[in-house]
Amino acid sequence: MYEPVKIDRRVVTVDTPPTERQMDVLIFAHQFFLENGQLPPGTRTSQHFGWKSPRSAQSHFSGLARRGYLEKNVCDNWKFTEKALVALT
């Protein structure tokens, strides 16, 4: 008989630390920002990490936002939070 798969859904809050991959994405985004004055587009991030879809980058950015490391500015673009800047120093 078919058994449904149980998915472990963790609650992610601003107190949840980023995953290792999310920290890699944050470091890449910071380096890109230092060189270009803006955060990288999803396509550039996906190319850097070898992902096939820019959606993968957006998922990581969203995860970082849920953890309090990124937020949207008034133009709906991602920006670093104070928490991210402290973590990157």
C-alpha cells in the first residue's frame, strides 16, 4: 500500500543560521557588490555556482532574507542587512 512521504519542514526564523551554501551565496554576492556596486542578478549567481536556473539563486536569496541577511529595498531589489554586514566582516 502507498505510504505518503513525510516532509520535515523546519521553521526558519531570523535566529536560524544560514546553511553553508547560503553563506557561500552571501559571500559571492558581497564580493560582486564590492566590485560592481550592486548585488548580482540571479543569472550571474546561477552561472557562478553552476546551477541551471536563476530560480535557484532566487531561492537562496529568499532563504537569506528569511534568516535576516537580505531584504528588499524600495525599488524591490535585494540589499544587505546590518546582520549580513556584521557576518561578512
